[in-house]
Amino acid sequence: MAVSFCRTCEATCGVLVEVEDNRVLRIRADRDHVVTKGYSCMKGLRFDEVHHSPDRLQAPIKRTGTEWQPVAWDDALGDIAARMASIVGAHGPDAMGQFVGSPAGANVLSGAFRGALWSAIGSTRAYGTGTCDTSNKFRVNHEMYGASMRLAHPDIRRVQFLLVLGANPVVSGNTLYHLPAPARRFNDIVRRGGRVVFANPRRPESAKAGEHVFIRPDTDVFLLAAFCNELILQGGVDRERIAAHMRGFEELRAAVEPWTPQRQEAVTGVSADVLRGLVDDHIAADGAALYMATGVNQGRSGSLCFWLAEAINAVSGNLDRAGGTLMGRGLYDMAAATKDRLGPSYDRGDEFPTVAGQQPAAMLADDIESGKVRGLIVEASNPLLAVSNPSGRLTKALAKLDLLVCIDLFRNETGNLAHYVLAAPTWLERAEIPYAIQSFAGAMPVPYITYSEACVQPAPGVQHEWWIYSRLAEEMGLPMPPSPEGLIDAALAAGGAPSSAELVRNHPHGLLIDHDPAETFLGPERVLTADRLVDLAPAAIVDTFCEHADDFYRRELADRDRMKLIGKREMNRINTSSANAPGLVRERTNFAYLHPADAERTGVSDGERVSVTSEFGQVVIPVRISDEIMPRTVAIPQCWGHADADGLSHAQDHPGVNSNLLAGDGPHNVEKLSGMAHLSGIVVTVSKAQPTTTLDGSE
Ligand SMILES: Nc1nc2c(c(=O)[nH]1)N[C@H]1C(S)=C(S)[C@@H](COP(=O)(O)OP(=O)(O)OC[C@H]3O[C@@H](n4cnc5c(=O)[nH]c(N)nc54)[C@H](O)[C@@H]3O)O[C@H]1N2
Ligand SMILES: Nc1nc2c(c(=O)[nH]1)N[C@H]1C(S)=C(S)[C@@H](COP(=O)(O)OP(=O)(O)OC[C@H]3O[C@@H](n4cnc5c(=O)[nH]c(N)nc54)[C@H](O)[C@@H]3O)O[C@H]1N2
Ligand code: SF4
Ligand SMILES: [Mo]
């Protein structure tokens, strides 16, 4: 029996792994884990189906035409390194790109070695699906607090009023905020007389505890601006704290002044009275917090929204206050250590910043078409399905690369276009500490540290990502640390934590570290802006808001009667990663969720098919009718569309439809402040599909 933790989502639940002859027999929840205490979900408990899938790669494979053959590591890496060198030689280092997906975030060593290889090459060309989930937060943190990784989180144990926008932690396990067993936490707030309100175009599972308010997709910026304005007008500001620790209050006040509760109502659908009630309760509460995540991040104004939410938390005196939002400490000050490296930089030479080390995924097709990118290594990602792929534009672009290499457990849809797919281990085969973001930035209500040995050994033909990057460096004659020996222990030691061996021996279920205390953040030590004040009105952000808010508003008014597309995370799927697990995925397709009134207007009944068309593409998909969706909204679970996945046999039998064929890419569909892709709140039309229409929309 191995004691470990699941790395399938950010909840990083403690698990017990039964192993026999290097095979995983069963994964169970670990009731003794110091924080997750037996909480888990099917995606983690059934991860053995991913791990032992008959489709898993046992060795690297090479494509010749449409044929795939196993290949020796030395041959594969020798050829890949030679091709990388020739791309760099002919077109410069930035022609060689990397693209990382979300599972890579859990892989502590791969990041270090990938980063070292790209530095040695001299390339800044790094893309990732971080620009599909949370780059806006990093940009705003940098502007307001002086470092991308200064990340506040609600003090969930004490908060009395919590407004959650665009997150569904009960299904997602959350992101950039460690919150296992969220339903219990939300229930506790209600039980102690507090209020939890979810603003969401769909009544989310999380709202079973607390209340729900429908908000029209991609209009949160107006609600937040009016919230901030009303809060200031009602006197809900802490003048003393502002004077002592913040700057820019007057600019903030002036920026939000035009936004009244009535004005926002016309586009958000949230009545002025409901909004005023939220503000009143926020002011009255003994500790209040606003929290937002991907549903808002992926709109057109993710950075503006996060700025407003953080500004509200700050001016109301709730930032760094018990029951408000806290800036966790983590083991060591990762935010300070990475301040310069992970701040926004304009090394692309255009208007889009690299944020937290990532360039916009939704610019990749443009960058390939214009010849800026000639080679790409994709680690732990499936961009064809996960990223904006308007009518298959990204698919066509990736097929043009001189070199495409995927490092993955499987040959996924993106892998089908690759020259090589290199076989990587699962988290069960890695020794690790949990996500850097949680352990080190400390965005966790109950901070702890844990270490897991590898539960099983990888097959002989499977190699760790760090090893792959080291070997590529060696083949290219570039300097690189030869092995990761001691790296994790050095990180633990830097934070004064016990060694990995001691953690395994004495604290197998995790070791609690100090609780996040309140009132330790504001002041000259941890606020990292030049003058050590929280900037309530960073120029880049306020200027963007003042310049564009009226235009956005007019467009929302004009589009008020049109349908908008949002995503939907499902309990049994994690992005595209679990699509091949038979015990998890039983439906043959995803569905378009429609409000009964929209279904009636469209003339479809449950199970019938609709065509969903945006300015960028069209899909045909069966309908589920539900009053959990607000009118004029269609929700389609993302990261489906496996019809071509002959490397994922179960997924190919349960293909569904890729909603990201409807998302736009290129400069007009990327948020300028942060490089975030516009994936939620896309204007579409929905019509009844002709019986002869095929799944890709052709007649
Ligand atoms: N089961 C499962 N868990 C996952 C994942 C998964 O695929 N499946 N993916 C993982 C990943 S990579 C991430 S980043 C996290 C994300 O974690 P979350 O950010 O919690 O993501 P979602 O569960 O999609 O919640 C987003 C919510 O926003 C709502 N929404 C959509 N548009 C808008 C809008 O314009 N305004 C507002 N106010 N709400 C909106 C949606 O209805 C949805 O309920 O989840 C992780 N966990
Ligand atoms: N419309 C819409 N689109 C979205 C979203 C949305 O809400 N709406 N959400 C976005 C978000 S938040 C994200 S993060 C992306 C997710 O998209 P990605 O980050 O690309 O993640 P996955 O699609 O799960 O692809 C992960 C790949 O990594 C492989 N893998 C799993 N574990 C490992 C490992 O340990 N090592 C290696 N080498 N490979 C591994 C899997 O087999 C799979 O092929 O999708 C984004 N796309
Ligand atoms: S909630 Fe996330 S970390 Fe926990 S078992 Fe499920 S997938 Fe794994
Ligand atoms: Mo994500």
C-alpha cells in the first residue's frame, strides 16, 4: 500500500494506492490525510484506468506518413535534437517553441528542466493552456501587489459573505486556490449565519449550499464596476487602511463612478435591487470576499474583472483581514523569488505580453502561419481540442510545422499530427511534492506539505520528462543539470521543511504548517510594488477599462437577444485527459444544454440535434433541456471531439463534439492585458439541425 496524493486536479487529495507486482490494483481516498481527510472523486479513484489503459504508450513512436512505429529513444532524441538545432540555426531560437498543458503544472521537475533547456536554447517561445485559464490573475497580481504569484484567497474558515463568480468548485476542485471538500466549506458558511452567492449563467452544483444569481455570460465587468461604485457610495470603504497601504483610490473611484446598479442591470440581467442587496450584505458582514475563476477569466475582460474584484476586497478593508482574503505564506516566498521572471514581458514584439512565462495559446496558429514558429514540443496537452481552433485552423497550422513532438501518456488528437510522440509516466510513477502553486504560494486555507514516492515504476520504454529534456540538451551540446537528484529536497530545505525522507517516514499523510494568519501582508515587507503600496488603479488596467467599457457595454446591449456559448465542466471528465477511461465516460457524446424557452423557440426537444454557429465555425450536437441554464445561453462541455482519436480507443467510441471549433483566435480574440483566450460568452446562433447534417456541420 502506497500513501500518495492524486495529481489529476488541484485538490491534490490524499490517496492510498494498492500495488501488486508493480501494478496498481486500486486507488482509495486517504481518510488520514491532514487536510483532504477522505475527500476524493471518481476521476482520482479511477485513474488506474488511465494508468493501465491498453492504449498507453510503452515506448516512443515515430510517424511515417500515417503509419506509427516504435522507435529507440536514442534514435528519436538524436533526430529531434538535430531538427531543433537546424530550426534554431536557420530561423533563430524563438522559432523553437514549447506548449504545456495543465497536467504539466503538477510535474515539479519537468518545469525546471524544460525551462533550463529553453534558456539554453535562448528561446522565449513558450505557450500554454495557462492562457486558457488564469493568466489574467497573474497580470493583475503583478500590477496590484508587485508579483504575479502574490495570490490572495478567501479566508474560507471565517468569511461571512462570499460572492463567487465563474467558478464551480464542487465539480472542478478549484483552480489557484486549494479547496478540497468545497461543499462542506460552503455549507459551514451558511450554517454560521453567513451568505454564499454564486453569480453564474448556469445554476452550478456548488450552489446547493448557498444562493445563485443568474448573470448573462461575459458581462461580469459591469456588475463588478457597479458593485465597486455602490460600495464606495454606501461608505463601505476602510479609509484608514487605504491611506496607510494603498494608492490610486481616487482613480478607482472615478473609473467606476459611471457604473450604477441600474445601468449594469440592462446587460447583466442581475437586477439593481439584487446587486444593492449584495453590496449591503457585503458591507454588513464581519468578513467578506469576492472570488472568481475560469468562467470570468475566459471572457473578454478577465483582467478588468479580476482587478475590480481585488479592488473591492481591498478598499472594503477585507484584504489581509480575518474573514476576508488572505495572502498565504507558503514554505518560502515564491512570489518574491519569481517576481522578475514571471512578470509580464513584451518579448513577442507585439501587443501581447508573456504572462507567468506563457505566451497566448490563441496566437499559436497566427505565429505558425507567419513563420515565427517552426518547431514545437507539446508536453501534457491537447491543444487541438482544448484551445480555440476556429473551424480547424489550429489543426491546419500544426500540420505545417517542420517539427512537432508530443510528450504524453497517449497519442492524442494533437499527437496524430506529430512527428514523434514520446512516452511519459503518469503521476503514479513520479516522486513529488504537490503543485508548486499550492505549497509555495500558499493559496490554501489550511497549508500543509507532503511528499510522495513513486507508487509504481514506469515501463522500461517510458521516460520522465526531465530526462527527455536533459537528453535533448546533451544531444544539442547545451548545458543542463544531469539529474534532478536533490532538487526537491533543496526546495523543502529552503522552506525549513523536513526532508523528503523524513516526510515519508514521519508524516506520510501530510504535515500541517502554520495557519495563514491575517494582517501579515499589507505593509512594506510583502507588498512588492515599487512604493510598497497596493495599487488600486494600475494605469494599464484602468486605462483599458476607461477606454473600452462604453464600447463593450454598447455591444452587449446590441447583442442582448442573441445566444451566448459557455463551457461546462463535468464531474467525470478532466479536460481531455480522462476521455479514454471507460469507467468514467459512458455517454457517447456531450450535449448542448438549453433553457426550455430557447429549446421551444428553436423547435427542438430533448435529444434532438441543433447546429450551433459562431462567426468562427459550426458544430452539430444533441440537446439537453434544462432550467439550470439561463435563457439565451447554451452550455457545451468543452474538451470533447475525439472522432479522429485512433490512439484513444474508448474516446474515439465516445467522441462528442469539439466546442472550441466555435472559438476565435488571433489578435481580436485574445485579451490584450494578459493573453487570455476568449473561450466563454461567445455569441452564437442555435438552430434545429437538418436530419442530414453531419457532425462537422456539412450537409
Ligand atoms: N471535473 C473536472 N474538474 C476540473 C476540470 C475538468 O475538466 N473537470 N478542469 C480543471 C481545470 S484545468 C481548471 S482550470 C479548473 C477550473 O475550475 P473552475 O474555474 O471552477 O471551472 P468551472 O467548473 O468550469 O466553473 C466555471 C463556471 O463559470 C460559469 N461561467 C461561464 N461563463 C461565465 C461568465 O461569463 N460569468 C460568470 N459569472 N460565470 C460564468 C460556468 O457556468 C461554470 O459554472 O477545473 C479543474 N478541475
Ligand atoms: N471552451 C473551453 N475550452 C477550454 C476550457 C473551458 O473552460 N472552455 N478550459 C481550458 C482550460 S482551464 C485548460 S487547463 C485546458 C486543458 O487542456 P490541456 O491543458 O491541454 O489538458 P488536457 O486536454 O487534459 O490534455 C492533457 C494531455 O496530457 C496528457 N497527460 C496527462 N498526464 C500527463 C503526465 O503526467 N505527463 C504527460 N507528459 N502527459 C500527461 C493527457 O494524456 C492529455 O493528452 O482546456 C482549456 N479549454
Ligand atoms: S478531486 Fe481532484 S485531486 Fe481529488 S481525487 Fe478527484 S481528481 Fe483527484
Ligand atoms: Mo485549466
